[in-house]
Amino acid sequence: MARMGLNDSKAGMTGLDKQKINRIILEATKGSRFYNNEMRKEKQATERVTRLKAKLTKITQAQRLAALDELKRMENQLETTRDLSRFIVHVDMDAFYAAIEIRDNPSLADKPMAVGGTGMMLTSNYIARRYGVRAAMPGFIGKRLCPDLVFVKPNSAKYAQASKEVRAILAEYDPNFASVSLDEAYMDLTEYLEGRKCTFPSSHVEFTVPQQDLTEDMLKILNEVAPPTVDGVDSYNNCSSNSSIRKVSFGHTIEDVMREIRFKINRKTKLTASAGIGPNKMLAKICSDWKKPNGQFKVEFTRDKIIEFMRQLPTRKISGIGKVSERLLNEIEISNCKELYDKRDLIYLLFSNVSTKFFLAVAMGIGSNEVSSKNYQRKSISCERTFGEISRLADMLVKCQKLCDNLANHMKKENITGRCLTVKLKTVAFEVKQRSVSLKHHTNSTTEMFNIASEVIRSERLACQPERLRLRLMGIKMSTLKRHESDEKSIQDTLTRYFNKYDENCSQSQSTINEASKSFINIEQHKLDEKSKLDKVTCYFSKYDENSSQLQSTMKEASKNCDNMEKVTCPVCDQFYVYKSDETSWLALLNSHIDTCLQQPETMKPSQSHNDSVGSSKGKGVKRRKLQHNRMQPTTGNKTLHNFWQAKDNTHQ
């Protein structure tokens, strides 16, 4: 079966006996849940192939000629986007998870090993790959391919720490580098290369390394080209001298800089990285796989050389062309990028317009060179985990909670919120279920995400009855993302805007707003450290009248602890808020209090004794009852300050 055949496009898997390996895979999986799931997917792919063949038989020569004319226009348009001025680099750590485990347990170095278990493997070392064992393969298949295969349990904390160390080095050269995963990143070194010659006027950048720190991997990096010198010696292999300190230097070319980065990564982490250099991200990624492990490759920066380089590549080497696309292309006898270009008219007539543009750009070696994480507009952010079989609801909810915590933390670090939550569940039968829920507002709250995701899980369990829902993977994804500025700045801007508005329009609240506006209408818009400053604010809430003796007593008590005390009325519940006017953090507290009031089903009315102290003005009582009535009316969506002030407007008309 084509789907289950070995994909040998990964580094370290060339020249294998695919026929033998495919036979073992088939024998190991036949009758298993994995096999049945792959058969189901194979059937779906076959149906697509059948439809494609039916369309192919109806294509005429005239249609193909017309397609070529349209493709010429498309090709010319793509050519205008070709940019050869940027130095884009793709850094890919070699067998990252496996390499970390081998570093920490050297006894694994000469054994075939994989990180994961019989369920699924995250990666394998290069020894295991010689048997056909690779990432994203069920562990029981790997064990059949290589009976001596050693499994190591994943340690995500250890991998995250190593990734952090690598990223710190990358940031020295491109602060806006873009991480793809824990072990991959893109960099744009164009500006760095221009500045390097000014920063280091000499022909080389030199630093010292203790001789005992020079590993074999570091020496390999240094000997990739004829080196400048180490202590005046023409070969780095002569580092066995008695000197305890060695001088290492690198030049100013892009190749030299990448060797320097890889050298630093190995020195810091004892791990190796491979790198690809090209004018765009697609080419850089292809090149990073060219000289693995612990190598680098640069495609020549000319149009003709790039097209020549692309023509020889198998289509499966291209990121974005997977099992199904490969099979569809094979049906029209396309297996490499040269054939992809030569049969572009059939591509145009058989595939969508988006796919046609993608395939044509691939054949021409054209891709995006936008790397900066600041300008990157991501479409979604997700977190998923593979685990041993679970079927109890409690276990599922524990996994769900951890995923939501992790995802929320990532979203808050990137200052983004999402409005569409997707729950991904993979059963022990390898069946994938994905359910999406659109939210009424954007959020990155752990609680909100967990509440929705847990309901989806409960619904899926009910839908499976009388069978049990048995899971081996769970994932949470947020999409329809929005990036936000500082929350504190937004809070200040919003409150100031509303109080300014009602300073003019709300005569009943005139005195209260005048009192409050002294402090925050002209407040400086700067970022607050809420956690540290909130502790310094002394605040009191009172249900007493503005002129009551009780409130005056409260303010007097507060003034003993803080100078410059002021008061402002909560516009929702009419409670008084006493604060120190020269502190700015009180505004966040006030906003939090107002949010709480607005989310109450009915704002609490003052007690009878409180009504007596407030006064018995008939007009004021009527207006309050109207306001209270408006608050209790059904609303669509969440209660907001805008809705509140709109209701209050109506009471004053």
C-alpha cells in the first residue's frame, strides 16, 4: 500500500532497501488499528485519484494550449516577485530530541534509539534510520524494523531548555528570527552581514576557546573549508598542541557566519545543527537537509542556478507536498520539479488555482523571504500531546487542562488572543476527530478555553456510546487571532475616553466625574507593572453617601496611610472608591471592579439603611430604578462599558 511505504526523503535514509522495509511494515501492521486507519485514508486517496483521472481523459489539446498562455502570464507575474538580495538561513538541529538524550546518556551513542514508545516516536538517531526507523512512525513498527531499538521516554522540559539556549545564540545575529518549532528557525542575516564588517574591520572575527572544549563536531565545522588560522597553524587538526587556549576565527561571508553560529551552538549545548542558505525560506529549508548532519549548504544566488537546482529535486523534498499530493502528481507522471514545470499545463487544468500557483513557484524556486517574527501574522497557535491510552473522563480533563495552560501561556507571551477554538482528538484506532467552536469574543484565558474544550470532550464521549472514547493524542488550537497592545494602556485609554464623554453629557454624574477626572483624564499613558504597583495602593470601598460622616471617616482613616487621597464613584453600583491620586495602578483596580459589576446578573441594590443615608430624592430614585431596569434587560453578547453607557444615555434623555 502506497501510504504505508517508507518515505526516505528524510536525512540519513537514502540508499535503503525500500522493498524490504515496506514488506516488514506491511507484515507488522496488517490487522492493526494503524493498518485499518491507513486503509481508510488509502480509500479516500484512491477516490481522489479516480476523479483526477476522469478529468484527465476529458482534457483537449486546445485546452492545454490555452492553459499555457495563461500560465505564461502567471509565470511572468511570479518572476517579478523573485528577490535575490536577502540572505535567508534555515537552522535545523540534528535529530534534536535523540541527540539530547545521547548527550545526557553517552551509552546510547552506538545504539539504535528513538524518543517515544510503542505508540509513536518523536524522532530516531541516525543509526536507527539505517533500518528505516523514522519520526512519526508507530513504535511497534520501529521495533519490527529494528529489534534492538531502544526507546527513551520524552523529557519536554529538557528539550525546551536546550531550545532556549540555541535561540539565545540565534538572537545575537537576528533578534527577529522566526522559530518554526523547538528545533528549527529561520533567520535573515542580510543586515547583520552589512554591519559585521563595520563592527569588525579586520578580515576575521576572533575569539578564544579552551582546548578541552574543542569537540570533534566543532573541529569538523572548522575544517569544512581551508581555515584562516588557529594560533598561526594552517589546520585545525593540529589542536592537539600543549597550549590550553586556542584562538578561533571566522570570516565575514555568509558561509563563515553560519559556521560561527553552528560552532557556538555546539560549544554551548554539545548538539549539532545543520543550516541551509538561500534567497528565500523554501530554498533555505531544502538546503538545510542537503549536508545533514552537522553541515551546511548554500544555493547559488542566480536565477539560472536556482532553477537548475530545483529541477533535480524529487517533489516529496518540497515542504507542502505530502503523501496525497505526491500520489496525485505521480498519476500524471510527475515525480520531480523538472516534470512539475514541464507539465504545468496539466497542473493548471487538474488542480485549483492556489495549488497551481504553489506548484509553479516551487518549480521556479520562488518563495517568501519574510522572516521577522514581528511582522509575521500567524493564523493559528496550538499545543498537542501524544500519550498512552486513556478512556476515563477525569484523565482526559487533566490532559485538557494542561494543554490549555500551556497554550494560554504561549498566547500571553506573544500578546495574542483567539476567537475560534479547535479540539483535536486521536483515538487508539488512529482516527482523528477535530471539532471547532467560535467564541463570542477573543480570549487567551485558560479558564475560558478549558470550559469550552472540556464540553467538546464530554460531547464526543457521549457520541461514542455505547463504545468508550479511547484516546492516544489530544490537541488544543486557537485561530482567528488578534495581536494586542499593552493591556494597561488599553484600560487607561478606554476609561479616560468614557469619563471624558460623560463629563459633557451626564449632568447627574457631573460632580463625581469632575472629582475623578483630576486624576486620570490627563494620566500619562505608560506601561504599568501591575503586580508590583498594586501592592502599594491602599484602597477602600464604601456604600455610603458622598457627604456622609461614614465616608469622611473612611477617607480620614485612609489618609493616615496615604497622602493625596481622592475618591471616585463606581458608575455601576454607586459605591465610592478611595485612592491615592499620585498612584496610577488604582485605575486597573477600578476597571476590574467595574468589570465585576457589569458581569453581575443584577447589580446589588443598597440596603434600606443605605437608602436612608443616601437621601430620598424622588427623581434620583426613579432614575436609579430605570437604570436598574435597563441593566436587567436581555443583551446579546457580553456586557461591556459601551453597552452600559448606552443604557445610561437612555436614562438621561
